[in-house]
Amino acid sequence: MDPVAASRSAEDMSWVRLDDASAIGTARRTTESLAAALGLRPGRVAEVGLAVTEMATNVHRHGGGGSLLLRAIRHAETAALEVVALDAGPGMLDVARSRRDGHSTGGTLGIGLGAIDRLADAVEISSMRDRGTVVVARFEGDRRRPSVQETAAGITRAIAGETVCGDAYAVRREGDRTLLMVADGSGHGPLAAAASREAVRVFLDGAGVTSPEPALRTVHRALSGTRGAAVAVAELDPAAGVVRFAGIGNIAGAVVTGGAKQSMVSIGGVAGFRQPTIRTFTYPLEAGSLVVLQSDGVTPRWNAADIGPVLGRSALLVAATVLRDSAVRPDDACVAVARAAG
């Protein structure tokens, strides 16, 4: 496994709705509590709180409301906090100007996104006219850690009314190959989450999980006795120029290359119950292509043009954009994205 990937894990911790002004304070307090729990020093906790206050204010006042996701990033010896802000508002007319200190519209803190640029270790912004804005900011506990753009990432969101998401994703590195998995535990709530977490555990730890079919067989055996799950695995093999894909149940997969999207085939069934049909399908994979997996809480009707403005951006920014625009079903939602090496 890639030592960088092996030493880094991400966990979606908390979503905060930003539909009224009081939620801004909630976002700051929740963020500071998580940052402190991750071991960030007090001064760094205050910096993170300031940056998130500005992010939340922008979403509420200029995005017409939206949401904020807090993610715990754990390295081998240190931890970091990642924040994803989403809104479906009018978008920014001039992102570069908005990132300058002192730029403010409508009475925000007046520190603009420039302060977030200074306080965060990495910031990405995508703003589309009449579709909204996505901001991803990472705050390292150790600011000397170099910033690395992840080539594979995912994002999850629980159905309204649940505190845990029944969907999960995982990434494995096998030499130059990347294996990406999405699991959708049957139903919702803690029991669904337990099934998807077990799928992640055996996918990451299981011996011989080096390609989609053995990975799915391993997951299927492990989920016996749980609620079961829909599970799919994609293997990006840039040396061979292909992606190999196998799925059990309703996990949708697609390869996006330039302006084209090719859907991948998943076979019906439930991992953990009876003996599902497992079959691998192979699709062309070009350098820079994206592989996108999503649970059925996300409609698969988006097309390549919908994510065209973010195709060259980080995997997390792409995943967050798809989630914002297409996670419209009343269900748990998960989007995972991996980019072919180029």
C-alpha cells in the first residue's frame, strides 16, 4: 500500500445545517470542540473557529443557507480537521476578489475568504453561477506538514433524522493501482452503519483483497449475520489503461473522461445474504479520468458536463459537488471519487 495513503484516514464526524443565523455559532462551537478533541493546540483551535465562522456566515447570508461537514483526518502521529461548506445559492461573481482580505458583501466579518486562505493549510473553492459554492478547507495540527492533494476521497451524509450514516467508503492502494469501495448498509441508522463499517474493515484489512471479485467475496462472508449491504469495488489500473468494476446491489459507478460519462454495470443482490452473483466488468481508463461510485441516495442522472468545472480539482471537491447537486433522495448518501494517475 502507498505509505501516504496508509497513514491517513478520514472520518465524517458531523453535519451542521446553516439555515438560520443561530447555526453560525453552533458551527463554530462544534468545530472548536472537535479541533480540541483531535489535539490541536488552543491557539490553533481559535484560528479554526474564526475561519469556520466566516465560512458559515458566507453560506447563510450569501448562499441562502446550506450545510457544513466536519471531518477528522488522522495521520500516523498527528491529526487534522477538514471542513466542507456547501450551498446551492447564486454563486460568487468573482472568486478571486472574494478571497482578498477586507472584501465583504452584506455585512459579514469583512475578513473575506482571504482569512481562510491564511488560516487553513489548504483551501479549494468552486463556485458556479446559479448552482452554488463548495469550499473545502483543511487545518493541520502541525502546520509544517506538506499539503497533499488526495487522488481518492469520499463523502457521506445521513438521512434526515439519523445521527449516523448507513453508507461508507474506503480506499486501498496496491502498488500503482487504486481500489475504491462504497457500501450501503441495508436500511438506516446504527445497524446499517455497523454493516457498512464491517465492509470497510475487511476491505482494508482482509488478506488477498487485491481486485474487485475477491474483495466482494471477502466482504460477503464478513457481512453474514449483519443486515447486509449493497457493495461495489472499482480497481483503477493506469498501467493497463482500464478500470475493473464489480458490484452487488444498487451502487452506481461511472467513468468520466473529458466530456463523456460511461456508466458501469452492477448486479443485483445483497452482500451477506445467500450467494450473490459476482462478475467483473472492464472499462477503458485514461490518464486523468475520474471514477465515481455512489449509493442510491444519490441520483445517477448527473452527466459529465455537470461536473465539468471541477474535473481537474481534488477528489473531495468533486465528490462534494456531486453530493450537493444529486443527493436529493430521502436516503443515506455517499459519493466516492478516484482519479487515474496521469
